[in-house]
Amino acid sequence: MTEELLLTTQPGWAFTTVLEIHARGVESRVPFFHRDSSVVVPASPALIEPPLLTPAEIFGVLLKAEGSHGEDATAGLRQRLDPTLLKALVLHWLPRIRRSQPRRYSIASEVFGDTTVHRKALLNLVERTVRQAFPRWKRTALGGVRLLCKADPKMGALGVQLHTNLGAKESPRPGTLRMHLACALLTIAQVQQGDAVFDPFMGTGTILAAAWKHFGVQRCIGCEIDAKACDTARRAVKATDARLHNLSFEDFEIGLLPRRITLVSNLPFGARFAQIPTDRLARFVMRLRGRVDRIILLAGREQARALTESLDLRAKNVLVLGQQASILYRAS
């Protein structure tokens, strides 16, 4: 049996997981599925331990189907749902599942596009097959073995969760960037140990905490106007050279920055955070020229369009918890 992994994230972000996969030495071509929110790859040991940082969740593939000959992938999944096979595959992955309650399971399904089998029908089919495979197991809302069926017309996969990067409560501040997306931004920036990372809108410090904890960065510099958020960031970022300031980005003394820094930041946008006027943002970033080696910014999509023109940046459209956004990066 060829082991495969289903790696899921937010729509548009799958390319960041592919970048991380390639950084770990896996060079094969990896196509995106499900609105560019998931990939399926061979389960190389290099991708399992330590777990990848950029996916939201990592699943061991139980069943997979690809659309062909006029049939979409959901129809293929329906044909492959066999309780005996499913039981054998779940038991195969079970030793690698973390923190699962025995004889408990939960099921979720995500279906995109115009498919032969719609989401609710596919969920019911999977539920019936699991009950036949494990008649003594009980379905639960939380805990237990977590199954996910994710499909669109091109590819469908049923997986069992091996690892999640979604903490139950990563930050006390609603609307804070998820840790796996912070790692995705740092992966795009090719951050390495020895770099200096600057976040002028650090909030509770998720990006800088990710840089320190997962990328070995010890020079973390940030500013945040909200005092409570800044205090949270100071508790989260334990780098040996952490300079976290409770002040506005416009009051930050640029001369205090090292000569070569990597600018990685989640600009304020969405319903919870007031958007900074674009002209003020552009002026600030232009003041950083000569010190910034790499620029990666996550912004609301409309503001991103304006910043690409004024700062000579490129944009990759993504979604963040249903909100339209763009990743901005310096054109090469």
C-alpha cells in the first residue's frame, strides 16, 4: 500500500504548503485541489516528523478518487466506500493518530463545485460505512478519531487526522492570525535562523512567535499600539533578542532596525480591525527601503491592489476565515 497524506489549509494557501514540502527535500510536482486549499502527497517520513507547519490539518489518506471519463471524484469515492477496506486502513493509521479517544469518532465533509454526490449525501454515505466498519464505536462532536471527506469534481479524499495545527485557543484576541498561516507567510519569506524579522503590526505576536518557535529566529522586532495585545506578544515571544514596542508603527524609530531585515506582517483588515489608510502604509514601507531584504504582507484585497501599485509589489489572492485577502510580496 502506498501511504499518502491529505494536507488541508485555507483556500488559496496550498502553494505555501508545497513550498514547505519542497524545502524538506521532496521535489515532485504537487497539484492543488479544492479551491487551492489542499494537496495529496506521498507520506514521506520527511513530511511526518516533525509535522509540517503550514497545513491546518494533516490526514492519512484512507480512500482517494480522481474524476475521469465523465464521472467526477465524488462518484468514485462512493464506489470505493467499503467497510472492510475502511476498517483495515483506519487501523493501519491508528498508531500514528495523536490524542485520540478509543472507540470515538467524528466526521466532517467539505465538497466544492458541481459534484455528482453533494456534501450531505456524501457525509451520510461515509457515516454509514464507518458504522458498518466499527459497530461498537460511537460518534462524538469532539475528540476521538477524526475523519474528513474533502472533494471537488477533480479529486476526492477521505482521510483520518494525524495532526492539527489549529490550537483550541491560540490567542485571547478574536480575529488573530492562525499560527499555521503565520508559518505560511514566514515560509514564503524563506525565513531562516539568523534572520531578523520585523512585524510593525504584531498584534498578539503570532508571526514573531512563529518565527522564534518554529524557524529559530532570535532577533524579533515588532510594535503594536494596543497595550493588552503587546503584553500578550511579550509573553509569547521568548527570543533572546526580542524588541517589542507598545507604540504606533509611525512612531517607531526606523534607525533602530538592523541593516538587513525581513518584513512579515498581517496588516489590519476585516470586521474586527480598523484598516490603516493606504497612503500612510505606503509611506512607512518606503521609509524602510535600504533595510528590508524581503517583504511579505497579508492585507485586505482592495487595499492590496492599491499597495501593489504604489510599492511595486505582487499579489496572490487568498481567503482568511472567509474574508478576501491577498499576500503581497516584492517582485523579483
